[in-house]
Amino acid sequence: MRALLLRPWIWAWAGAIAVWIVTTAATAGASAGGLTQAAFTFAAFSVIVGLGQMFVITLGPGNIDLSIPATMTLAGTVSLKFMAEQNGLIIPGLAISLGIGAGVGVANYTLIKALRIPPIIATLAMSFLIQSMAIWTNRGLRVKPPEWLASASTGNLWGVPNVAVMAGLLTIAAWFLLERTPFGRRVTAIGQSMAAARMAGVPVDGVRLLTYVLCATLAGLGGFVLACFSGGAALNMGAEYLLASIAVVVIGGSSVAGGNSNVPGIWGAALFLFLVVSMLNTYGFGAGPRLILTGLIIIAVILAASARRMEAR
């Protein structure tokens, strides 16, 4: 039990479970099923983009991708417009969204490496360019997804939301990539010490490029799925995932200094963030108190995890 409590990601899950209990208590358990399904549904989108952000943050201090919301918007908009509600164009549409994400990742790292721009500035600047492209492509129209995609993205598999199933499979793949492949070990090594990794023969530039491409590709996938789930692409559809993609990484127990990631914590943090908002809405808190309490609860969870890590040392 002590070893379990010392794991940083366990506190995100503990917080999510505690908030779920408090929320369902308000309705004497009547809302338990609906709340659980909604939590896994909407947390899935934060998980998809959070996994990519986690890889980037693992690269070390200063590495962060702020172009995720704009990438989601552009990928969702262009792919849905291309498919034009035709089921036969689903696979090419998905390929377009992934291709847009990969292209954004290459462009991000080109700015970072070639122009020596800090990642936070480079990805922020790129987000403005991408969002402008999305506006030009969308032109204020809400293009609907193909009927099969709309049904599949909002459907369930044995009671589990399809989007949560997909996010779960991506989580397993991310864990395997990070923990069981040379690429994952190289990402961690760079985050712990870029200079030491370079001296050890790690192709630092190549690994960083692939990491930014992976992050942006997951953002493109997230935008594609979100657009299908919500019934169409909107110009502000990715806005809430800028902070969410970072928050799930930090609350999930990954180190913002890099070199240490916690894949299981991504899910715990995503569920926790959704459930906190649901709990405060259930108990009738206004917008102002809700934001304050949300911040205080998040700080409490982070402090609890940090205290346990200090005890372990």
C-alpha cells in the first residue's frame, strides 16, 4: 500500500474517485451511471491530446506545444469538408487529419531548430498561422461528418463509450512506446539531460522532431474525432484543450521539468478535471466560486502527490 501511495499518478485517480462519490451523493446514487459514462466520454478527448503533450513535456524544460487547439480545429475542418458527409471517404479523411497533424509537427520543430526559437514561442506563433488557415477553410460553415462516423463516435461498446475505448487503446500504445521502445527511452534520456543524451549517442534532433510530430498527429486525430462526435467542426472546438492538455500531464504526475512521465495519470487527471466541474455544477456553484474551487482542488491534489514524493526521498 505504501508503494502504491508513493506513485504520483495514484493521487489523480484518488481525487477522481473522491469527487465522483461526492457528486453522486447529491442524487443518492441515481446519477452514477450517467455521470460515469459522461466522464469517460469527455475525458477521452483530453487523454488523446494529453498523451501527445506528455511526450513533448518529457523532453525537458521549455518543451511544450501550444498549437494543439489550432491543429485540432484545422484537422477537423479540412477532413470533414473533404469527406462531405460521404462514408466512402472516411479513410482518406482520417489520413488527411493525421497528415495535417504531422505537417504541423514538422513545422513546429523547424521553427524551434532552424530559427532557434523557444518551443513555447514557436508553437504559439504556429498556432496563429494554423488557426488563420482553419478560418479561411471553414468560412463560418459547420460541415457535418459522415453518418457512420457520427454514429460510431457517439456509440458504445458493451456500455463503454467508443471514444473512451479508442483513447484507452492509444494509452496502451503510448505506454508501450514510452516504456518498451528505444524511442521512449531516448525521450526520457533527453528530458533528464540533453547534453548527456547527446554524448551517449542519442540522435537528439531526430527524437525531438518525432516527438513534436507525434504530439501534433495526436492533436489532428483528436480534432477529427471531436468534430465527428460533436456533429461538425467549429472554429473554437479545440480552445479548451490548450490548458487541458497541459493540466492532465501535470496533475497526472509527470514532471514539468522533463525526464519523468506517468501514462496512467493522464486518465486519472482527465476524469478528475471533468468530475470536479460536474460536482460544482451539481451543487449549484456560480461561475466565479466554481473557478476558485476548481483551482484550489487541483492544487490540493498536486500538493498531496508532491508531499508523498518528498517522503519517498
